[in-house]
Amino acid sequence: MNKTKAFLSLTRPANLVTAVADVLAGMAIAGYFMIPDASPAPIGWLSLATVGLYGGGVVFNDVFDAELDAVERPERPIPSGIVSKVAATLLGTGLLIIGIAASFLVNQTAGFLAIGISVASLVYDRFGKHHNWLGPVNMGLCRGLNLLLGVSILPDQVLPWAWVGVVPIAYIAAITMISRGEVHGGSPTILRVAGLFYALVIGCVAALAQRQQQLGTALPFLLLFGYYIFPPLWRAVKEPVGRNIGMAVQAGVLSLIVMNAAWVAAFASFPLAMLVFCLLPLSRLLAKAFAVT
């Protein structure tokens, strides 16, 4: 692995695409895409912001895990020696600063949400991941706030829709529960509980789509969402070894794009939802070249 690819791999490029899909879904929930002649500039700034925030968060994840990775995943950039811990720390810090600055260029609400995302991600990286229940909730909080970062494109819509952030919190908490067994194998019971969380998330998005009188528009994306996430999870339940669990985690993370497309279908339109869905092939392509977890 050359140095450039090593630095890129620290940011999990495939996952960055899913973060952009989060904020686009949040913008749809806020109703921004339905405003005639809405400026594209805030869309660009918030997309850049989420790339910086997510990228910075996962870089620090590897910084804090360097000693553990030296034992369990010695091929990763920091333990392999391709990227120094100091260089990775500078990269992570720079990305978080970019994310916060880009958010403040949109409005103060977005800026403070970006600070919240940065703090939540660093708490997870350093402390949260080591707790059985706090870790999944903490990781989910990062995604829930990321969805609200998109909503903050219209600051007055954040409080009315803040509760919607619970949906990605539940979904990411489920994925985080699954990922605990990625190295040494997992528990079928935990995997089944994660499956229940998945079903609840699909039900919540469907209920909101019905409330918006857009269930017919969102349904194809919800069906695809289920198609992408449940079969890998079921294979992991039947044989909970590291490889199967890793595939279930990867499917769960990348399929966030499909869930976000369902949000856009529920709150905006089918063509816009298709545009978000088209981020999936890009994310999958990047997943072939760079690690997702």
C-alpha cells in the first residue's frame, strides 16, 4: 500500500459517501429541495462538512486503536508504519476543522451541530466503543446528528424534526452491536436483536412516508433496503464467524444510502431519491479498494 492510499484508507472513502447521503436526506426532511430556486451553495458546504466530520472521526478511531490494531489488524496504515500516529492525528484534526468551518459557513445551527458531531465521534473513539451499551448508542448519535446537520440547512426545522434522529441512532446501534464480533466471531442472539432493530427502522421510515402521503414513492427503496441488509445478516446468524459478520456490517453501512434514498422519497420526490440511490454504486466501488470497517 502506497502512502497516498494509506492516508485515504484512514478516512474510509466508501463510508464518506454514506455520510453525504445522510445530509441530503436531512435536507429533504427539512423541505429544502421543495423550495423554488433554492441556492445550491449550502448543499455543497454541508456535503463538504460531513466529509470532514466523518473522515476526521474515523481517522481518530484508528489513532486511538493503534496498539490494538498492531495485534489484531497489523496491516492497517498506522500499525504497519506507513502512516505515523502524529501524521494521522494531524489529518484527523484538519478534517474536523474543515467540517466545523464549512458548517458555520451555512449557519450557526449547522456549526454547533458540527461541533456536537466532532465531540460525539471523539468520545466514541476514545471511550464509547469499549462499553457494551454506550458504544452502540454513542456511534448511533453521531449518525443521528449527521442527519440533523442536513436538516439544519433550514435552522427553524431542526427542533421540529430532532426526534427523527432516533431512527439512524437505532440503525447504527444495531450495526455497532453486530461489529463487536467482526474479529473473533459473534453471538447469534445479538445478531437477531440487531435484525429486530433493522425491522423497526424500516417500519419507522414507512410510517413517516405514510404520514407524508408518500409511502408509494418510498416503498421501492424500503424493499431494496431490506433486500440489501437482511440476507447478509441471516448468513451471519447461521454461521457467526468473523468473515460473515464483517460482510453483514459492510452491507449495513453501505445500505445507509438506500435508507437515505427512502427518506428523500418520503419527503421530496422519486427523481431526487434516485439521485441519492445512485451514490450506492460509487460507495460499493470504493469499498472494493478501501476498508469499510
